[in-house]
Amino acid sequence: MFTAMTDVPLPLMLTRFELATLLNEDLSREYSAIIAGVAFSKVFHAIPYRDVGTELAYQAAEDLKHAIELASQIDFWGIAPTVKVSAHSSTTNREEMLRHRQKAKTESVQRYRERVSQCEELGEEALADHLIDILLQEEQHLAILTNAIGISESTIGASKQRGIAPLQNPRLD
């Protein structure tokens, strides 16, 4: 659709079905985040990295709550929640794991910002409020991962040599 005066395309408002389809894609990504968080947390079980492992497990538990909320909303609209897990990266390098999680969280933050706007356009204020809560948690996850990566880049090598734990869990400080 175009406006008469400018020939600029107008954005088309999503339908509930289209929003539910996008939420199902987000749900698929949450499943992937849960799996990666659990698996990666176990790689960080050694003493110098234990706080990172604890944080990744905590984030996986929060991602499970996000998945439950998304599935509930999708089901409420009469659409079957997906059981598909989106592709996720696999690596044995700790730093790469953190970078993969950081990238995924950055994408999640962007997607949830879009979903909030889409919900508001559809008049789905209650869902927008739930998604804002998820968005805030994803932003916190991203900040913690970014901090962990920054610290790990400058200290993991030296810490390994000295036997010092490089990271403190920001949730416990």
C-alpha cells in the first residue's frame, strides 16, 4: 500500500496470526538458548570459571520461563506452540561460547523490542507488558555476558597462570 502524496510504502499492521508466528520463532530460539545455556554452563564448571557456569545455568532457567510465557500466549490465541529448536552454535572454546551467547542475546533483545512495538500496534498491551519483562531480563543477560567477555579477554590467560578465578558472578556481588 502507498500513500497518495509520497509513494512511500506504508507499514502493514500484523495480524494476531502473524504475530503468533513470530512469537513461535522466538519460542524456537528460547529453546535453543535453554539448551546452549545448560550445555555451556557445564563447560564452565572448573573453579576459575564456576561463576560463569552458574550464571549461564541461571540464564537458562530464565529462558525456560520465557519459553513457557511465549507458549502460553501462543496457545491462548489458539495456535500450537512450536516444538522446533532453532539451530545453535557448538564449540568447545569457552570464549567462543560466551561470544555465541552474547550474539544470541543481542538478537533476542532486538527481536523483543520489535515484538513489543508490534503488540502495541495490535492493541495487545498485556502481552507487550509481558514481553517488556522478558526484554529487560534479556538485556540484563546481555550486559552480564558482555562483562564476562570483557573480563575474560583481559584476565583469563593471566588468571590461569596464577590460579585466580577471573570472574565474579554479578548477581552475587
